[in-house]
Amino acid sequence: MAGEFNLQQALKIAIQTEKDAMDFYLRAAEITKDPRGKKVFETLAKEEREHAGHFFNLYKGGDIGTFDEFMSQPPTVATAMHQELEKAITEEVHERKAMEIALREEETLEKNLLLTSKQVKDPDVKAVFERMAKETHHHYEIIESEYAHMMGMVHETDIDTYVRE
């Protein structure tokens, strides 16, 4: 992702990145049986769509059609996260695996976005990558919390109970 981008290139990358994440979360929601986990993935997919919409509204290029047309295109299944998820579907632990993939991908994406933002000179382009990194970090925290709950770990809402005992 390194290199110098103009604002429109950065926005196009942001739109595609958000769409890819949305598609992953929609697929993860499809395969998740646990209602709570399904809701988390659905919420993340909705947020990714909203993020893509924000960037799309700033994008001046006419090469990707309308927002709804772009977002309704089939998923880019060649992404590593989609391939891992499809492989995990055949395993009994696919819900846990979906969370693990999401955690790893969000963490890697945040690092790459921050690295890219440091290399970019244009303040507007830097702001696009920094905003994406912040949103990615927020999603990491949501997934981390749900993963801890799913694995039976102490959940942050239970911390007061365990600290006092």
C-alpha cells in the first residue's frame, strides 16, 4: 500500500477496502449460528458500508458507478480473508475461526494504514488513511470483545465483578 497517492486514488482504495471488509462480515454473519456473534458481524458489515459511503461521497471519479451499484458487486473472493473464511466453513470451528481471521486482518490493516499515512505527504490523503486506521482499530476492539465472550474469557463488562472478589 506504500507510495504516494493523490486524494482520489486514496479515496478509491478506501472505498474498495471498506467494501471488501463489508463483504467478509456479511459472509461471516451468514455462517455464524450464534445470534450474538451474527449480530456483531452484521453490525460491522453495516458500519463498513457507512464508511465506504463517506469516502464515496468525497470521491470525484465516475469510474465505479453509483454507490449502490458498486456496493452490490460480487465480493472480491480472492482476498486472503475471504479465502480463509471459505476454508474454515468446512471445519467445525468456523465461527471462532471467522473471529480470529477478522482480528488478524483488522490488526494488519490498521498497521498498514498507519504506515501508509506516515509515508504520505498530502495532508488530505494522510487524513483518509488515518481515518481508516481509526475505524479499523474500533472494529478490532469490537471483535476482540466478542471473541473473548465467545471463548468464555472474562468480558470487560464482568471486570468489576472479578476485581472486587
